[in-house]
Amino acid sequence: MRFSPVEKLNFGTSDSGLLLDSFVHDRVLELFCIEKSDGRLEWRSAGGAHMALLLGGIELYKVRDLRDGAILSEIYVWPVVAVPESSWFVPDSVWGLIFENDYSGRDAKSAVAGLQKSRPDLWAVQVGFCYGGAMAFVCEELNLVKRFP
């Protein structure tokens, strides 16, 4: 499922890292799959546009309470070195989710600091759902695909 990396990011984010122009809020997650180290999330906009977030070279990920017909709420995207410090206080945040039950607070922060130092080129992705559920990924490449009807 590997895709060609894009020369320039084909998506924008708000100052807080919220993925813009993705038409994600209140959309049903139609597909989620991981094959080897690549992932894909798909949904449709209210206008019918087919949207897909492609994640290449996944290094770490965790999915919690994903249900059939899950309703997307938001997607946040940051370089791993730019994940807000406040995310440590949110259980469904990218670091809180990936390291839940695996490390103590201090050990998780040390693991993230090591990752940020050794692989500053990686991306952190946080996917939230209405009515519960969350996903978090650390990956090498991101691509937002839009196909309009």
C-alpha cells in the first residue's frame, strides 16, 4: 500500500494542529486498515467527496474502542517535535494513548524525548471520535487524498 511521498504537504493545519480541509467532523469512518507499516482512513464529506488519510511508515500506533460506524470528530497532525505539551494531560492524546499502560508518566516522557531526538522527521497523528474511541499514530509520511464527485 506504499504511496509516493509528496514533495510539499498537501494539507494544512490550524495553530493547534487540527487538520484543515478534511471535512472530517461528524463523518462516518468508512474504512480503517493497516497493512505492514502503512495505514489508511477513509470517509466522505457531506458533499460526497471521498477523503482518505494515508499514513506511511507507521512506527507506533494504538487504537482504542473503535466501533463499527464510528463517527469522526477531529484529526490532529504535528511533527513529533511539535506535539503540544498540554497533550500529556489528555488521556486520548497521541502520547497518552500510545503509551497508556506501557510506561509510567516519567518513562513515557523519556521515550517521547528519545523519539523526538532520534527521529524529528516523524509525524504524530491523533484521531478523535464522537461518542468515544481514539486512534494515535507516529509515522514517516502523510498524504490527504480528496476525490470530488
